Amino acid sequence: MIHPHTEIRFINDQKGHGVVATQFIPAGTITWALDKLDREFSPAEFQKLDPLYQHILDTYTYRNKNGNMVLCWDNGRFVNHSFKSNCLSTAYDFEIAIRDIHPGEELTDDYGYLNVTTPFEGIDEGTSRKVVYPDDLLNYSDIWDKQLLEVFPNITEVNQPLKNLVSEEVWLKIERIISGDAKMASIAENYYQPKGSKKSAKA
């Protein structure tokens, strides 16, 4: 489920529509959380679908660590890619804002941590990265983990409209991580390695 203080707006001709904040969303806010209405499709289920549905899933899903395609039931599926994303996934089935997001600002993800199956060239944002690759999670997890750790302590300090979607067990883990009694699980745990493939060396 996407954060309630967001809406779909037309961004530009290149991006099309995207998810935009309607109110201030401070760093550390859970911006999206996996919920019971989100649907998972296994590779076998995907192959049995009509090409029309396969195209929809190819467009609007991400691949989880089990290799299943996850279709968000709400506007979460319209979050666009950015090499300078203001949201980051965690190993706990939710995403957080890694910096303050202001009203009218677009919420973005780096598709590099969504287990894409084929490389694609992103919009040039002046970054050294120009292409999203299937193994980006392995190559950039250290950088993303550092970004997460910088704002992780904010999770229990800011308003969390999506807190009820986070299990009590996971919330206790969050509190233990913040207190220093536990280590944050790396975003690399979300990586899906297809059978028979070899892991890439870190860049």
C-alpha cells in the first residue's frame, strides 16, 4: 500500500504519470508496505497467462527474492524509476523515504533493487549510472544500506500512517536495530538469483 498522502499526476511526456506527495513526508517515513491485497505470481503462473496479462505484469510488477512477480493493487505500481530515488526498499517488505519529500514532489524508486530481468537505459539524470542491470542489488547494496541506516532511526520518530501494515515482530526488530541491539538486514537479501546463474562480483 502506498502512503496515503500521495496521488497520481502526469509528470512529463517521457515519464508519463507518477506518484506525487500531497503533503510533507519526512525522511524515515514508510512510503510503501506490502499488504494482503498485493498479489504474487509465480513464474509458472505467469507463463500460463494470456499475453495481454503477461504484458501488464511485465509493466507493473517487481520481482521479489523468491522470483515471484508482485503486483501492487493500488497506486504503488505507478512509482517511477530514478537513479536519485528518494525512496528505498528494505529487507522487511516496506520502503522508506531516505530524505524529506515535499508536497508536489514525485516519489521514486531505483529499479536496480527490484530484480529486473533485462537491462534498460534510464533517463539521464547526470549520474554515473545510466543503465539498470539485473544484478544492481549485488553491486550497490552497500551504498543503499548506508542510505537506509542514516534515516532508520527516524522510523519510530515520525508519523507512520502505514504502521499497521508492519507486523509486531518486524516493528520489534526495527526498535532493536535503532537501539543498537540488532543489525539491520541488508537490502541485498531481496536479491533473486535465478537457478543456474552465477552471482556477479561487487563493483
